[in-house]
Amino acid sequence: MMSKVREALFSTLSSFDLFGSRPPRVMDLFCGAGSVGLEALSRGAGEAVFVDMASECCECVERNLKLCNFDAVKGKIVRARAEEVLRQPKRLGVIGTFDLISITPPYEEVVYADLIRDVMESPAVAEDSLIVIEYPVELGSLPFNIGKGRLLGLRNRRYGRTVLAIYAVRPTGRRSGDLRPEEFDFAPSPLNDEGLRKCNSSDGENDY
């Protein structure tokens, strides 16, 4: 994630009081060098789990954690596919739920509909968990409402080719004032036609 995009993201997350009285737990999927998780730790996160399939990325995160003086309690590295961690976190040693999950995949190497479905169904999320999804503008705009309210959109901002969507998982009252449906209609997404329709439909109707 580019530094200016990361700065904008964390400014928004801070406005949601993510780094308030209780240190949040953060999962950085497709972590690369670990910039999102490291930034979260520097702002007071209690723990960050870094997930990447590439061994060179995991080694880079390990070096960066040491450079930043974060110990193994603060930063856990998991070499695995993001989908595996979302589906079976306990099997990979990832315990409990997370306050923030950041998803910054290589655009051409993932099926966003499948990835979003895995997030919604993951035992690693709870009510009010924040989900950050980075995606290319060519995809159009992701829907505001995914999975009949399981994910509701808080922000959807464009930075050049990059778009960052922030969702809340089954938001309760404390998140209701942060919802921004108007930010999710800058362009229709081809995912609406097929992929995300499956996330939204259990009775043949859609939420968007």
C-alpha cells in the first residue's frame, strides 16, 4: 500500500476510534512488507498477525518487526494463503477475532467475490470488526451492502487507480453513524452481476 494511501486510511480508522481505550487486534492479509500491520502497531495496536504466502515477504516482515522493536507477542507471522487463514484460522494458530482485517491483494491474482465471501464467513471476525479492502478502480465500485447486512460500507475512497473500501461486520449502534452508502455508487461493479450476487442472495433477492 502506497504511503499516502496508508496515511489516509489510518486517519480514517482513527476517526472511528479504532485506537481508543482498548488496543485493537489487527490482521494484515497479503501483507507484503507488513506496512499496514506495522503502522497499526506503531499507533497502539495490541497485536498484529501478518499473513502472506511468499516466504520472502514473511522474512521481510520479520526483519521489519525487529527493526521497529516489536517482539513476537506483538507481531505474529503466518506463511499461508489468506483464504486458508480466513476459513480455518485455528488450524494455523490464529486464535480469536480481530478488530481490523486489512486485505491488500495483488489485483490480478484474486477473485474478489470469493475473498469477500471468506471474510463474511470467517470465525476471525465479530460484530463491528472493520474490514479494509483494496481494489482497482477498473473493478467499479463495490456494493455498500454485502450479504444482507453482514458487511455495510463505511467509506469507499479512490486514490488514483487504487480504491479503499472500509466495511463494518454486522454493525451495531456505535457504527451506525459512520455508514456512507453514497460513497459506494461511483461506478457499477461487474461483481454485482455474478460474484457478489451469490454473497447477497439466500432468497433470490439482492441488497444493492
